[in-house]
Amino acid sequence: FNLEHNKRSQTDLVSSVLKHLVEQDEPDLVIISDDGETLFSSRILFSMFSKTLRDIFMNSNLSDISRVSLPMSGASVTKLIKILVQGKAFANNKDDLVEVSAAAKILDIEFKELQIGSRNIKDLSNAVVSDTKQIDADTKQIEM
């Protein structure tokens, strides 16, 4: 016999809980990036993934706001939080995502089967659009 919860439903549920932790009214973690950006998050979120931060937070007063300075850009920290919460993040270039992977290593966060890939953006000049819409192939703008 086997009892299973739909993997997609489970992923959505966990992601929803993690998103709530990050968006809570009173963040308990302040992250200061090397480019001076200040980001707010949750100790619980980072404790779930980082043994190093978990150990640090266990020895701190729960009523205090923890502050962590990280040697990475604010954009990398933001993408790292997205990966922790949603399981994915997007960037305009591969180097940004490689920096996120390096940030995870600094925090002792282990991603199993982390993949960096790209998606193709369709060229609008070859798109087929409904009756009243036409695409001007020279300017690549949609005319209504």
C-alpha cells in the first residue's frame, strides 16, 4: 500500500508557507549586501537551508533582529531568497545565477541538482496573432 500527496500540491504548499515567512510584517533578519543594499527576510527561512546561520541564530536572542553582512550583491541575495522560497530564479545573464550559487556556498546552503539553463524568447516577427492584430516585422511592434 502507498499513501502519497501530489508532489505539485506539496511543492505549492511549502512554497506558500515560505513566501509567507519572507513577507511577514515584522522581519527578523536584515541582510546587508556588499553593494550597500538592505534586504529583510526571515531567520526561519535561512535556518531551514543554512546550517551555519542556523547555529548562529540558535545562540541569538529571539526578540532581537539579526543582522548579517554578506559579500555579494543585493540582486544575488534577492535571487537566492527566490530560489529558497520558489525553487527558481531568473536573470538576464548566466553570471548573475553563478553568483547566486556562490552565495549559497558562502552560507553553507547545499542545493542538490541545481541547474542553470536558458529559455528561448520567441521572435515576435514570426508570431501569428488573432484577426485584428498584426505584427510589423520591421519594427517588431504589435499594432492593434
